[in-house]
Amino acid sequence: MSAADSASTVRIPFDELAALLRGIFQRHGCSDPVAAVLAHNCASAQRDGAHSHGVFRMPGYVSTLDSGWVDGRAVPQVSDVAPGYVSVDAAGGFAQPALAAARALLVSKARSAGIAALAIHNSHHFAALWPDVEPFAEEGLIALSVVNSMTCVVPHGARRPVFGTNPIAFAAPCAGEAPIVFDMATSAMAHGDVQIAARAGQALPAGVGVDAAGEPTTDPQAILEGGALLPFGGHKGSALSMMVELLAAGLTGGNFSWEYDWASHPGAKTPWTGQLILLIDPDKGQGEAFAKRSRTLLEQMQGAGLDRLPGERRHRERALAQAQGVALQATELERLRQL
């Protein structure tokens, strides 16, 4: 970090940041329970260094709420569908409060049956996906989640976008260590990272996206203004993105990435889609041995020369934030106070 960058960085306690964000959500139309869930999620992303889903997202949240596109006071409707299946109608609100409303029932079913699914529809997801699954792994459960987003990714071999960035998140317990967690877009780059690069005037690596004419480009602004992202790994990432559409929208009853139109809500930013979460209780199989096996795998990876494990940077950032406060640019903090 340069001296100029360092001078412009401030650190504030996590609880203070979460309270500030909570107040912003309330001011812009969220009920207190919804504001609390969203604020904790956004502050957690900022704390852990996931800046594309931290306070960078707050103007988008605010413009979306102010546009009337999403209901910040929605009360999710939870349905007990089957012994291993829970469905939630998010009622046009955000997905995280819907997950919070169904969480106890979902965990109970997973503990009872060994596996359980949560299908969320009529929902908006605008955050990182790993905070949805990590807490389950901290309780000893294996969790997998997928969510589809707005159309901005061209399927491999196609000419126009169909998929969203369509992330996949996974979390598993690990003996003596923090849970193994990863959260990845099935696009070559997360949409938020493209926005950050555009704001910073930085070029992108080759293979990330195309411009409005369908030509390869490294200009993030060209991707955002009529262009599109590409799936990672060509046909492999494209197939995974298709899977996410089927699980997060086709199965749950949510919208596919192209099935909604926010043209009548200027300022709307959030995709109105669906989310699926699968939980597995390893106690029904390997039990405590699973967490030990997880540890064995990590040790083998390290022994093979891997110097950074999935989630390691996030935990370093978290520890630093707990000791010194959450890092923000001074200009970001001022913008939050203005909101």
C-alpha cells in the first residue's frame, strides 16, 4: 500500500460499522429485522476484505430500495414442504432475511434426516454468498448454496448473454481449523470486481468479457456498457452456470436471470431471482471423522506446496479487523455518513 493509500484508510470497530449500515437501511425503508440482517452481512464482507460485496454495495442497496424495486419490509413466508425440504417465499424482499426466517427449521431437518434443502424464491440477493454458508459449517454441518443473478454472462459458444454471474458457495467443518469455505462466480470475474476495476480505471485480464459488439475486451467500462462477461473455463464454467440457473431458479420457482424487467424502477440494482441451500449432517455418516478427514486433506494440499488455502486471506483480514477495526477508505466512510 502506498503512503497516500495508507493515509486515506481509516479503521472502525465492526459493531460501529454494522450500526451505521443498519441505520442507513432503516432510513431507506427497511424494517429493523431486515436492516439488522443486511447490515451484518455487508459489514462482514467489508471486515473480511471482500470489498466488492462490502460497503461498495451500499449505494446500490439504497438506490434499489428508493426505486421501490425491492420491499425492505417484506415478511418471508416459510413452508414446511417435506421431511427434508423447506420452501420460502421472500415476498419480494431480500434473500438473507428469508434464510434467517427458515434457518432453525432447516437445521432441524438436516439434523433429523441427515440432509435438507432450502428453496428461496421471489427474492433479491445482492451480497457475497459465503456468509450464507459459513455459519452452518461452524455448527458442524456441510453447506452448499447457489444463487442466480441478472443476465450478464454469455454462454460458451453463444452470441448474447443469458446467465448471471451465478456463484456457488461451499462450507465444511475442519478439525482444529476454521471451516473450509469458498465462494466463486461461474463467470470469469465477479460483476462487482468489474465495477471496482472500472471505478479505478484499471484494465482487466484477457478472457474476462466482450464489448457491445461481441469483441474481446479488457476495458471494464466496455463490459458494463452493453458488453458482457464470459464464463470461466469456457464450456466447463458455462455448464456450471447453467446448473445454477436450474437449481436456483428452475427448482425453487424463482426467476431465471433474464425473466424480470426493472426498467420501470430507475435505480434498481438487485437481481430478482432465487436461491438454493443444501445442508448435510456428517454426523449421520463419518461423524467427527469427517472434520478430521477435512484436516487431513488440507495438510496434504499444504504438503504439496500450496501456500494459501481457500478462505485463508479472509481469515487474516478478519483477525486484523478484530484487533484494529474494519478498514475503510476515508471517502467511503464519508459517503456512508451522507447516506
